[in-house]
Amino acid sequence: VGRCIRGCAEIGGTWWRSFGFAEDWHEKGFTVAAPQAKMVELARKYGQGAIYRFYRARAGSTKTSCAAPFMRATVPASLPDTEADVPVAPCAAPALARARADWTPER
């Protein structure tokens, strides 16, 4: 996270803590708002294969029940051929322990 804070300061970006999860997985992380080219440069510097870019989909451009879904684009950094655009629709949090931001592994 320290590298993220310094990297954001260098390029004039903003960051906040975030996380990813599944039924058997939880990863603490962060999200950054900054110019894409600068983020790809930072991702390469720190050995990231790709980054995600979120954007609002055009109305009617996806087959979801949400009127204005977001899209998540996978943007290659160090790993080529990873491009993908998938719809992301808001939903209620699932009843999974790992879906909570404050989840920590049992010891």
C-alpha cells in the first residue's frame, strides 16, 4: 500500500482500500483513480500482469437487468492477451463471511 500511496502522489491520482472475494477466497487490496497509461506503467514497474479499468456501459449495451451497469475492462500490463470486458451490476452483498471488508482468517 505504501508504494501505491507514493505512486498516486507522483501521478496526481487518488486511492482507497478495496477487496476481492469468493466463497473460499478474500484478498485485501486497493482501487486507484488515475490516468490509465500511468497506472499501466506503475503496474509494469511492480510486476502486475494486468489492471482493471471500470467504466459506465452505454445504455442497452449489455444483457443485464441493471439499466446502467458498469463494465470492468482487463487492461494488460506485464501479461499480454488478457483483454476482457465484463459487465458489473450492483447487487446485495451475499451471505458469505468473506464478502465482509473486515473479514480476517481464523487462526
